[in-house]
Amino acid sequence: MGWPPGGGAGTFGRMPRPLLRVYFDFVDPISYVVSSSPELRSGDAAGARGDVEWVGFELRPPPMPLTASDDPLWSSRARRARPLADALGLILRPPHLVPWTRKAHELHVLAGSRGMGDLVREAIFQAYFGRGEDIGRVDVLVEVAGASGLDRTETKAVLDVDRHEADVVSALSEARALGVGEVPSASVDGRLVEGFPDLTDLGTLVPDP
């Protein structure tokens, strides 16, 4: 499944608004901070000039071995994210285990197809960083989906049969082909900023109308 820019030219021949793609992973604390920022949640990072699309990017896709939060890589991410999280009043309390996130991204794709991507993405982040839940487990994700308004039975069936696994794998492959190797990263019109430390960097990506 591809990730093409949405929409054609607007009314009276206006150019389509630039699409800002943000690549993220559910176990990355910096992705969590960026996802929770007022600028991106309200769309102000692109303003009236563009749309935001969130694209899952697994940092450690299976069959890579699982790791833990005291791994130097994850500890470093947590240290970078903490002052930003504190400024936004966010809790960073992940479980010790860093799970695979493929099923969480599959749920995100399902939610997006129902027009609930933003709501469910926030709920998954809250489950992992706020409540320390194992978002690698289907039963945990089903409860997150149900509490967000998705049908629990349908969600479990979709996750059990890997209906959106190919979409998640394809999105990861396409992102890597574009040069994405870090999250959070953002791109618009072929320009890429990797691991941006603050949202002011996003403003340089979005051209004036």
C-alpha cells in the first residue's frame, strides 16, 4: 500500500496543499512527544497550508530480538524526550519490555480507515507511556481500540489475521527507500528532516502558499 499525497488541485486551479508526513514508532518517546504537541495535534505545523499524515516506522521490526528500556539506545531516547515531555505535562512511564510494534501499527492503519487514526494513535501512546501496558499484545490493543470507539470483535479479527501487516511492512520499506532511518522524521515535497528535536524545524519544511 502506497502513501500518495492526497487530493488534486483545489478550487479555481489552486495548487494542492503540501502533505507533511511524520514517521513515528509507538515505543519511541520522542515520537510520543511530537504526536502530543499542540502544533501537530491542531495542524498548526502545516497550518492552512498543508495536511499531516502519520506513517508508522518500526524501529525494531520482527524478527529482530526484543529489547528493554534500559538498553542504551532507549535510555538515550528517554533522556532526550523527558524535558520536552515535562514541558507538555506528559508522563513517560513505559514498561521495562520494549515490544514489537507491528500490531500497534496495524491497529493504527485500521483506525485510519475508519477516520479514527488520530484518536487511536493517541490512545496507543497513552497505553504504553502513560500506563505501562504491553502494546505488543493483541488483547491489550483490542481494549485500547474498544475504549476509543472501535468495535472490539472486528479489531481482534483484523489483528488476528494480519489484515494490515502488508500495509505496515510496505510503509516501512517505502520510508527506507526515501532515506528515512530515524524517528521521528518528517518529509514534505521530497525534503526530509530526521530526528527533529523541536517543532520549529517543521516550519522550514512547509512552503508558503
